[in-house]
Amino acid sequence: METPPWRDRLREADELLEQLNAQAEQARRRRAHALKDGAEELGSVYALAKDLSLSQTAVSKAIKKYTTA
């Protein structure tokens, strides 16, 4: 079996990367909304971060960056 030309392989790889980046962006948005819901349920971003063993700053930034646009 012959290997496709490098231009075709490159184009296919670029298309795959674009799809994966779009899926990752969607996952980050879903995660941020879940974090926001968790903060509301637990009463604060601090309580959520403590419960998840994450930094409060990381949780706050994720919520802010991916739930506002």
C-alpha cells in the first residue's frame, strides 16, 4: 500500500487538529459551567476549590474565562 503524498497527510492532520481544538474548547466551556454550578451549590468558589483540591484562582479564572463571552 502506498503512502499518501505529504501534502494530503499534512492537510488531514491539520483538519484533525482543528476538530480536536474545537472539541477541547467545548469541553472547557462545559467544565466551567459545571464549576460555576458547583460554586453556587457549595456557596463560594473558595469552598468549591477546597472540595476539589484546586486553587481558588484557577477555578475563578476558568469560570470567568469560559462562562462569559
